[in-house]
Amino acid sequence: MTGKAPDPAANLKQQAAIKAASLVQDGMAVGLGTGSTAFFVVAELGRRVREEGLKICAIPTSDATEAQAREEGIPLTTFAAHPELDITIDGADEIEPRTLNLVKGRGGALLREKIVASAAKQFVIVADSSKYVDHLGMLCPVPVEVIPFGWENVAVKLGRMGAHVTPRKHRDGSFYLTDEKNLIMDCVFGPIEDPHKLGTDIHSIVGVVEHGLFIEMATQAITAGPEGIRVITPTVSDGLIATPALDPSEPVTRVPPVPNENGSSKTVLPTQPVASGIKKQLLVIMGVSGSGKTTIAEGLRNELGWPFQEGDDLHPAANVAKMAASIPLNDEDRWPWLARCQEWLAECNRAGTGGILTCSALKHSYRDVLRKGGLEPIFIYLHTSEAVLLERLKRRRGHYMPPTLLPSQLQTLEAPAADEHALSMSADTNPAETIAEILSYLKTI
């Protein structure tokens, strides 16, 4: 039998999809996206419904997703029953990381996708890291859904806006039709400096149903790349600290919405960095599982803009398999992993970018590995009681390490000594306060 070579991009999409699907909890009404990445989200939610007894209902964004959801055993609902969704998870064709503005619709479901996304309290994007762009329009055309009658007139007006317009067609030359039986014009604008204005201008054309610019809609993006999993939110400004998820062990941070004059809300976009003027440093957020390392690290990354690496994603496959089987790691298991972590810190140090690494760093000797090569990382040690840690780990989803390994981590733990460059922080504190305290400390050094 000839095996098909694994697709690296598909593997990355699946990693991000599993991470995103872990955000879904019992009782949620969920919007299901369309496309190659959303396929993995639906598959993971189906697995959780069958194997974990997850109780959810869902609204799909396309006929294809609806068919997959039914096959996976995911209960479906309607907007009549659930006019507001708790969360929508979908893919994207382009992502502007600072704003989380998006281009979507290459899969042809942009109208339904935008309706479902606009109905959700949280709109989470999953993708591989190749989708990041400095400006929308750099990688792919902007899809515009139009009614069939008079489409030629719409195409001319889109062309006058500077677009190269191509009606989407099948290989046999017939028009591609959306699930709503509309046409799609693929519009190449090049790098888009003002997507808000462009979206408004496109909407002003009579015959346009919807466009693929999703502006100020996404609340979070989860992407996977060679550097690991990234979880980002729109950049915060005006002195606001990103508000973390309710469970500090989960790697989710959200930006507080600001009411508009009409009573709706939008995400605050940056005017200047909150933590401007802080010297670039290497930060290691350390502690046992469940201490909230990722939440704090993500919040710091949102404020500082420094590179972030989830240390758990650097473990060799053998370590992951061992932990997943509830077998504690020993020193021999950890040395190669710690070497990878040190290499990442060293690269950040060479680039002068600063860097934020989550790493349990349980022993003094482990931290010595991270200090090799003359590195001087600052260790942020998060600690709380075993009871709190266990409760958080029991609620955590989508991570390979089971709660049964917590006692072995606590037995191994050596708190940073007085001669180490470390800051000890209670993990019981509201994460926003912890982040603010760390930022204040960094301003003093």
C-alpha cells in the first residue's frame, strides 16, 4: 500500500483547530465555520460530543459543514431558537495580527459566515501561521458576493475602485454559485491601506450582497506554525489591560469592548503601546501545570509585542506520548526539551526582540540550562495551592498532560532561590492585576 505524504499545513491547521475546540463548553450554542481548517474544528467537536459527552448545539455556515456536523453527531439548531451564539470558530484566508481584521470567503460561504460570526459573543479564528499579513489583500483576492442579475454592472463598479475583477467559475466554465445561489467576484486590490473604507464603498454598490472583509469582528486568533501555537487578540490601547479568561489556566485573553454612540461595541485599536519604553528582556513564565502560565504570557505578549513561545509545544513527541500516558518525565526526558527552550531564548536574544517563554522550569538545574550561553532571563514564578491547581486541570481541555501528573511536578518543584533573577507571583490574583504588576516591575529594570 502506498501511503500519502502528510501535509504539513494540514497538520498545523489541525493543531490550531483542536486548541480552539477546547474553548467550547457544555451548554454552548456554537457557530461552525466552513473550509479546510473549520473541518478539523467540526471533527474535534464531534469527537468531544461522542467521547466526552459534550452537550452543545450548533449552526453551520454552509451546506457542506451542515453535512459534516450531522455525520459527526453534533446537534443542530436555528437562529429562531438561538438568536445569539456563545462562540463561532472559523478559518480565515488572511489575518492582520495587530487588528485581527480578516479576509474570508475563498471557500464561498462568506455571507453565511459573516451572519454567524456577527451573532456570536466570541468569534475565534483558527489557521496556520502562513495567513498572517501586514495588510489585507497581500495574499489573496477579496471575495464579493453579488446577485446574478446585473452582475456585469457590479463588476464594472468594483473595477472603478481599483480592483481586478474575476467572476468565480468552475473548471467547466460554469459560474460558481454560493449556497444562497449568488455569484462571487474575486477582486484583487493589492495591499489594502483602509479596509474599513473599502468595505463601506463595496457595500454601497447596488447588487452586492456581502464582501469578505471581516473588520473588527474577530475576538481571538489561534494559529499554528513552526514556532508553535499562538493565541492572539487585537492589540490593547489607552491604558487598558487585556481581560483574561475566567479560568486562569486557559490561554485566552480578550480585549474589553468600548460602547459606540449607538450602543453597540467594538474592539479598542491601538494608538500607542501600553508598555512602551520597557527594555527588551527574556521572560520565562514558570510554574507547574495549571498555574496560569499561558494566560499571563499571552497577556504580556499583547502588551509588549515581544515574540511568544509556548514551551509545551517544544516537547519531543516521545515526551508528549509519555505524559499523555500519565508517566512522569525524568531529567533525561527533560534535557532535550530544555535545550530547545534555551535555543529559542538565544535566538530572541540575538535578534534583540525580547521574548516570552512558558516553561515549567521546575528545578534550579533546569533553569541553569535556560541560562546557558550567557543568557539572563527573568523568571516569573506563578504559584498557588494544590487544590486550586487540581480544580483548574480538571476543567482544562485540549492538553495532553493529565491532572494525575501534578503531584510529580510538585515533588520536583524547586522554587527560585534568592540568587536567581526571579519574581514570585501568586497565581490566585486576577491575571490582569498580575500582568500589570509584572509590567510595573519591568519598568524598574
